Amino acid sequence: MKNICGIIILFAICQVCHGTIIQVPQDYSTIQEAIGISSNNDTIFIANGTYNEDVNIDFFNDSLSIIGENPESTIVRGITNTITINDVGRCFISRLLISGNGDGIKITNSNGVVIRNCVIGGNSYFGVHLYYARTCTLDCNQICFNGMYLIKNSKNKTTLGLGNNCGVMVDNYSTNNIFLGNHIYSNCGSWHYGSGFNGYGVFIASNADSNKFIADTIRNNSGGDIGGAFDDPGCGYGVYVLKAKGIFFANCTIDSNNGGYNVDYGFSGTGNGIVLDSGATAIIGGDSLYSNRICDNNSVLNHNHNWNILNNTANDIIATYNYWGLEDTVSMRTRIFDHFLDSTKGYVIINPWVSGVENEKDKPINGLLLVLNNNYPNPFNNKTIIDYQIKKNTFVKLNIYNCLGNKIRNLVNSNQNTGKYSIVWDGKNDFGQKVACGLYFCSLGAANERTTKKIVMIK
């Protein structure tokens, strides 16, 4: 069975590869040896196994593809930074489990790098580190459990501190990158010299402008735990934006990010969804098609200083059409904090916002007209069925959008009576052409409501 899977993957590679296919370990025993003899447009196929080595890709390996057999069992374990991509114009990496003692993947001074369907976890510092990286794409990756978060308390004297850690570090001047459909979770700050360091799902540094986050899940990232009377646990952040401009979030889930915990004395650091600092600007949602779910970001014990959005000396933040949880307008406001209260310096614009309701299967989203169920199958490669329900007679639109927000197919555009409906999407646009594989959004609209579901099309 293993050999059959490998043959299928190689066949798929052959359909798109214009260079030579190099197999590891069949042709060369290490990945770095294979890279050393590769030329532009070559593909390196890595069979299942564990490869204990640092992998370096530079300008001599432009347009190189590195593809593993299975993202759970093709393991690259680095001694320092596991995979370093430097000064490259284009590169493609897919289907690897990447773990090591430094950064999982570090991309520097490079353009057009694509990281797809990898598991990037258990790295001591950052899962993915972009430094002067531009127009790169990270899609459908799991980026998790990065950062050392060992506990020091009265019963366990283990101490290992590596500072603030995060799933994705978008460092200085890394611009116009796209993060699409990634699951960024359980990344944690470490203990260090008597205090817990902060943990981040995503950290966006100065001048890292115009980065887009679409359909990403950023969840359960936390500050470092600690013990001792004077030791402060770290804060946990889903996303921290420092001085960067034009950051965009659409259809993301940013929830359950928590502060660290003092295990001896029972107090917590703060948990935050999105923090914008020092003149940062962002559009978070901004249209009902791009609604985000941003809620339940808490500390373990102290619920007085935890925010779904914190404007900490940022400029104006547009955060309309998002779901903030089950709180009413007044209590929900306590979870969104403005450092500046007057509009001349900066504020969070949240209205209109999506009302909170219980997530019952048969209850319409927003408590009004519509129920849009998950399509099936999903992912799909030929056709998929979309079920929906309307609660009263009304005019209904059902459209398919691509990940850039462009409408590609109208499926329903008519008056409909109360009831349940099903419709088939055949993966084609309004011109009858088959669309490319990737992430799409099914949007159901009626009156002043709209609700959206993700659809994935594969070959």
C-alpha cells in the first residue's frame, strides 16, 4: 500500500514538474545532498521516514519543489532552524512534518515561497519565521506546539526558557503575504528567569504591511506558565500587530487564546484575541462576506483584563460584521478596549456586528431567516451538495466566491418560500468553466442577512 501511495504522488508530481525528479533516500540519502545537485525547476520527493538534518535552500535552488510522502510521517527534524530559505525567487514545500531546536521554517529575503499542507510543530522558537519575505503563501498548514513552556514551581524545578514564542512570526518588511486556511494553535511562551514569557499565534512586526489572513483558525495560544510568589505568567495573544499597516482578516476564527498560569499562587496573565499597537492599522471583517469569529479569549482566572480586540495606541481599526460571542452589546464592549477614547487618535469601529446566538443546528444564524448547512462532501472534486433553510418567504441569493472575494458562480437568485432546499455545485463558474482547486466560500443572503461556509475543491 505504501508503494502504491508513493507511485500516485510521483505521478501527480510528473504532471506539473518541468525539471528532474530526485528521490530521497532512493537517489540520495539526505535532503541536503539532493538539494546540492538540483537545478532550477527540479522536484525532490521525500519518502516516509525521519531525516535529522538542517535543510538550506538558497538562490542556487530557485523554483525548487520539495514534497514529502505524508505530512504526518515524512519528518524533518532540525538541529537548529530546520528549513532555511534564503534569497530565493520561488520555492514550493509540501507534505512534511517539520520540527527542531530553532525555527521550523525561516524564509529570508525571498519572494513567492509557497508552504502547503505541512505540519510545523514542536519547534523551540517560531513555527514559521518570515524576515524580509514578500508575496509568500502559507495555506492549509498545521502550525502548533511551538515554543518551550516548561513549568517551575515548588514541586518541579525544571527550568528552560527561550523567551517569547509564536506560531508565525511576520518580521520586519515582510509584506503582501497570504495566510490561507491554516490552523495555528497551542503555541506558547516559555519560562525564563522568574517570569513567564508571552505566547503568540501570530506576531506581525514593524513595517510588515499588507499581509492577509483568510479562513485561518488561530486558537489556544497561551503565555508561559510559572510558579513562585513574585513570578508573573506570560500573556497569550491570538494575533499581535506592532506598527504594521493594512493587515486584513477575513473568515478567520480567533478564539480561546489564554494567558499563562502561576501554578503555585493561582493567578493568570491576560488572554487576547487581536492586539494592535503603535500606529498599526487593520480591517477585521469590514463586510458581511468577510465575517470573523473573535471570542472567548480569556485568562485562566482573571476575566477583568482580557480583550477580543485591544487597541493599544493604534490608529483606526475597522472591525465590523464580526461575531463576538454570546454577550449583549454592553458586556461585549467590555471585551473590546480602546487605549484612546477620542476619534482623533484611534478607535475600534465594530458596528454593525453579528449578534450572538446559541449554535443550535436548527436555529437560523443571527436568530432570523437563514440556516446554511455544511456542504457535502467537503472537500470535493466533482460536485458537492449545499443544503439551506429559510424561515419565511423572501428573496434569496446563493453565490460562490473565491478566496479573494470575487463572485464566480450564482446558484440561486429568486423568491423562495419557507422551507428546506438543496442545490448542487459542480465546481464550475458562471461561464461553465471548471474552477481551480482551492478554498471557496458559499454565501447565502436574504433581506439584511448573510451567512457563509467554506468549501474546498480538490483534484
